[in-house]
Amino acid sequence: MPRKTRRPQRWALVLVVTLIGLALFTAREGYQRLTGYPERPGVGSNEAISLTIPAGASFPEVLTLLQTHEVIGADEARAFKLFVLQRGAAGKITAGEHEFRGDMTPTQILDELLRRQPATERRVTIPEGKNSQQIAEILAGAGLGGSEAELFAAMRDPELLARLEITAPSAEGYLFPDTYAFSTTATAEQIIERLVKRHRQVYADVRRAHSDGAKSLADDFGWGDHEIVIMASLIEKETGQAAERPRIASVFLNRLRFTTFKPKLLQTDPTIVYGCTIPELKSEACQQFEGRIRRIHLRDPDNLYNTYTHEGLPPGPISNPGRDALAAVLAPERTRYLYFVARNDGTHQFSKTQQEHEAAVDKYIRGGAKGDGSVQQ
């Protein structure tokens, strides 16, 4: 019987020992190099280098910025990365304005990166009834959340919407109008989260106060919270008069509820304007929209937000309603009104019949300047 040789095992053992030795040697050399590295001055200029670290920037992004602005050289990047990781500081870098020099030591650079930034807040007021694009413009104009495009994109970010439990393609309707104080380093996502959180708080209070109204809407129309927000967004766009909101809510709900009123068209101008300005895909008629509603817009079936051609609620909210508009949907006035028309003084004339309404239109529209927000059959 041939004798088994142990030579392969010996060679394997020699190879393992050699690799371990090389690894230990390399680690020792790297450690010795790193132990001296933190206090080694840079070879760059001693002139000040101002650098802004964006909120939410990853450590690799910070490292790239440091190289781009010549705070560290490209050949130092790996050593600086190891140094920061060894200190466990990669996730502690503060966003904001930092001052460097090219001759700073790695320790000084890291100290500056970790320097606590002064808390800077900025107050901003979001009025009731603004749509998402207008809110993005307001926030960007206040220097918050980045550019208007970044804020608008965050409002449509599927991952953010899923995290906020918004089952719609946009945060429209959930960006609560209020006065806020935001850190100047707050990201677009953080700002949107705050607005939506505020909406949830207010809506929960309103719904709790009017639970019977919510049940009635669920029983009559099968509405949930989203449909209530959609209706509130219409009411918010139709009047700036708090006292009129429950009455306007009654008109819209009567149109949907009364069996004698057919077809179930809400016929509210702001839905046309929204459909022609905000959605990415616009109808052919909407592509000709220049700020004024014309007959082609009233008759446009391809504008899904057109409540003159589509029955019931539009596909989604057209503005971001405040507390009073939300409450108006859940606690509308008890009326028989089916129509209203603007009286050109900020208020509306309400009518129960088509004949009454035509007389109001003759008086306030055909006989004078055209009002906003008329609801006509």
C-alpha cells in the first residue's frame, strides 16, 4: 500500500504562515505610518480655504470636496480616510461652513470637520391654499431645502412618500400651511417630513372633533382621509373667507349627494388651472393655457382635473388646505344650495336653483367684471 505524503500539507502551512507574516508586516508598516501622519502638516498654501459641507453628505463626498478644494492632496486621500475611520469620526462630520488651509495637519482638518456649527434658523410662512410648486418656490426663496427643483422633486419622491405613508404620487394636500422655523441646514426631505407631520397632527385633531362627519362621508361616498383632503383643497381654493367655507362645502357635497342633480359635476375653475399647470403630462388644450380659462379648457376631457367634464372629485388635491377647510368638509352647513358665484368683493352669492343662479350670474358676471371661482351648471 503506497505511503501517503504530507508534503502538500506542509506547503500549505508554509503558505499560510507567510501570508500571515506579510499581513502583520503590512499592518505594522501602515500603523507606524499612520501614527506619525496625524500631526504631519500639509504641503499646500497657508491661505484660507472656505468650504461648505452639504447637509446629508456622505464621507466619500466630503473626501472628494477636500481634494477638489486642495485641502488634502490626492495622494493623501487614502491615508486621511484611514485616519478618520480609525477615529470613528466618519459619521460625525458637521454640515455647514468650514475654514481650512492647505498646510493644516490631518488632526486640525478633522477637528474643523467636527466643529459644531452655530444653530441658524429661518422662519417661513406658508399661506393656505398654495400648491406644491408654489410652496417649493416659497421655501427656496427663503434659502431653505436647496433649490426649488430639489424641493419639488422631494415632494414627489416615491421612497419619501412611502415612508410618510402617502399613497399618492405627490405630497400635494399634505404640506400643511403654517409658520415654521427651520434650520438653514435642513434638507428638502426633512422639511417635507415636517410639513406632513404637522398636517397629520392638525387633521387628527379635526377628525376627532368631527368624527360623525367623517362617518357620514364614509357611509355616503366611501370616502377616507385622502378624499376628505381632496375636497378640502377645493374649498380652500374657492374662498379666502373662513365663514364661507362650510357653505361652499355644502354646495359641493349637495352636488354629489342629491339624486336630482345630474351629472355629478363640481364645476370649479381652480381644478382646471391646476391640471393645466402642475402635472408633468398636460392635455393639448392645457398646453395652450396662458393663465386664463377659455372655452377649450372648460370642454377639455383630457385634463383629468377638469371638474366640468369629469364627475366627482379630481384625481388628487389641488392645494394644501388649512384647518378651517378640513373642518368644513367634516362639518358643512346644512343647506340646499347647489350653485355659487363670486360677487367681486371676496364673497359669494349662493343659489338653490338654476334660475336663481342665472340671475346671480347676470348680476355679478355678465353685468360686471368676471369673478373668480364661479360654480355654474
